Amino acid sequence: MGSPSAVLVKPIRTKTADVTPHAAGVREYVPGDPMKRIHWPSTAKRGRFMVKKFEQDPQADIWLFVDAQRGAHVSKVEQPPAALDEKFLLRRPKVNLPCDTFEYAMSAAGSLAQHFLRSRRSVGLACSAARFTVLSSERGERQVGRTMETLAFLQPDGDIPVLGLVTMQAKLLPLGTGVILITPSARPELLLAAEDLLRRHLRPVVVLLKADTFGGATPDLEVVSAALLAMNVPVCPLGFGDNLTTQLSLPVVYFQRPYLPKSYLESRAI
């Protein structure tokens, strides 16, 4: 097994160099932004470097934000499988995921990454593990391998909650980017995270692991889910034993819709 540092790759901010035909405002400069994108009138007015930000095209990037906060995930010890008879060994065995929310989170992230990458979308990954992990968004089969390798090293041993993950990374994403939050944390902080993404004109979807089906407790699951839906944030519940292909169809269908900037929608309403 390689060292944990093997999962750290070039940072997300390299993607801030993307330029589309439509400027959509300004934001604060971060290290790595090219000088040609500095908006000098705003810089002079605010007394700090400001750069232009751009609206994404309809095939906007997809980012997977995986919650790996220590204590957020739960698992249940299962009985070891019974000895296999000789006839069974001749058949292809069915592999079941363990009763562990983090294993389901990793599997969901891997499945979604493969789908979107094979649909020729750019996919990036950010995870709040002990060693903060960011995989910059790219297209192609090579990115499939990089994503799977990165996920294989992750552990639920971080100190940053899902709100902190969003706060750190969302400000660096282009407008219109799809963000899939994968978390078992059905807490009010999740609503603040979704609100932050919406405020930045990003497109959040929440894959919400039902911890009660894994031996944990989710007392606020229904309340938080209803609040997210009221914010027009799609919620994809995922419980132990659920079929990932079926349950994850919601974000797949949702991100087939093109991103329409707010300015475009307002112009159509006039």
C-alpha cells in the first residue's frame, strides 16, 4: 500500500483559469489565478486583488464533496460469512458492501465519478479526511483511474465537518458547477452548506446516507431532507442494502439538464 501522500494531487485552484465567453462578476484573488484575469477597476475600488469569474457552459464540471469527518460515519459489526461449499465456488459470488456508511460513501463517489467521466464530463473530488484531499477536475479514462486510486486511500479520520469542506472549496469553483455532497450528517449545518453553494450560483445535490440503517441514529433526517427540498436542493437518500444504481439515478438525471445562468433566466422573464 502506498503512502497517504499519494492521494494528494494538484490543487483545485488550477481550474480557476477556465475562461468562458460570459463574465459573471468578480471574486477575490487566490494564489494560482492568472494575472490576465485581474479586474483592475474592482481591485482599485476594494483595495485588494479581484479577478473576473465566468459562467460555465451547459456541460459544467461535476465535483464530489465527500464528508470524512471523524465520528460522522457509523458501521455495524457483521457476522463472518459461513464456509462456502464447493458448488458455490464454481459460481461467481455476489459481493455485498459492508454495513458501513463510509464504504457506501466511497462506493457512491466512485460510481458517480465513473458515470460522469464516461459521459465526457469533467469530474473533481474533495474530501475532508485527516489529510485534506483534492483531485482537480479533468475528463477522460485517466481521471477514472486517478479517482478510484484516490478513493482507495481515504479514511473517515478528518476533523472538518461538511460545512467546513464547502466553505473551503466552493469559493474556488466556476459558476454553474454541479456539487454532489455525500454525507451521513443530517444536521442543520448541512442546510448552511447547501445555502452557501446556492449563494455562489453552484448546483448542489445531496446524497444523504441514512445512518439509522447502519446501526446509527439520524433524528433530524426527515426535517433536514424536507428543508433541502424546500430550498430546491435534490436529496438522494441511501441506506444499507440499497441498490446504488437505482438510488443514484437522481443526480445522474439532474445533471443532464443544462445550467442556465440567473441572468439568462431573468432576461427570459422580461
